[in-house]
Amino acid sequence: MFVDSDDWVHEDFCRKAYETVTDTGARMAIFDLCYTAGDSKEGYIHASLTEVGIYPSSDILRLRLTGDIAVYAWNKIYHRSLWNNIRFPVGDILEDDAVIHELIDNAGSITSRANADKSFDKWIYVQRKKRYEYIKEHHLEMLGIEKNNLAFSVLKYAEVLSRTPNGRHKMNELKNMLKNEKIMLEGASLKREMAFKLWYYFPGVFTAVIKAFRH
């Protein structure tokens, strides 16, 4: 688990988080969070997942692309094994965004405890508003980093879909979603932009390459 130094959690959060994964057998869980201003404990709730249950990794990766879940390391609990061979990139301002996709894929399935009981509002993760707006304002290089991480999210989602029985149909849905959401990847690293174009225009070749590297 992770907690940023200027955020806070309810004293029962760790216990509730642990109970969630032990009760369900999941290796990763995502929780709702509350955005506040300053030191206030009042704010608005951001629901990470709308229903209690267990979600396949492909669903979570899709929700990451639409912005429906937070991609950060906090507001989650992980089985230690998910972090094998995964480390935060040194010097990267968005270090958690750079690895969360691999963690989701490693988990296989993710559980949610959103609105699971009446104590829900007591153990959400709380984050101050405006922090990321401040970082973006003072670190223009974040724009390129975000594009790069977004490209990686698309490719990771496509890779996961290539392993599913109805992956081809969902890949077409992904293409339509990128068009409808107007998700543009110009500005990502050349390597990831080329990989994205390979998947977009030649999905069969992309899938074959992924399978070859996997073996």
C-alpha cells in the first residue's frame, strides 16, 4: 500500500483493505477516494468502480483509458508478488502511472469494495485538490510523460486483449473508443508511437509479435 505524504486515510483503511483481498482472494483491490481542499476533510467522492465485485484486468485497463479510475499507486492494495521485477522509474514525476498497467495485468483480476457497507465513507483515501494541477503548471515535461504513459496503457490493453478469446472484437471497440474520446498519442516516445501504429493499422502483426516475445 502507498500513501502520499500530503494525503491521509482513515485509521481503519489498512485493515479494511486487507480484509477485502483476503475475503475475495484477489491480489489487488481498488478503493474510492475523496478529493478535498487544504486541510478540510470535506470534499467530493470519486468512485473508482461503481459496483462491488471482481473485475478482469482488461476491464480495469479500459477504465484507465477513459479516466474512470485513478491510475496512481495509492487508493489500492497489492499482493507483494505483483511487484516482482517491477520498480518505479527513477526521476519520473508520474512514476506510478508508468507501472500501474503492468501491476493490473499481473493481478489478472481486481476487486472493489466501493459502497460495500455503511462505513464506506470512513475508510476512503483522501487527496488534496489542485496538487496535480500545480505539478503540471510547474513541470511542462509532464505533458510528454503523460502521452508516453497513455500510449503504454493502450498497448498494454491491446496486449491483454490479444490473449482473450474475443479479443479481436474488443480491439475494434478500443479503436472506436480512441476515436470517440479523441485520444491522441502524438508526443509519445517514438518507440511507443510506432508500436501503437503497428497495433492500430496491423493488429494481426501486433498480436503475432506479442506472442513471439511472450515465448
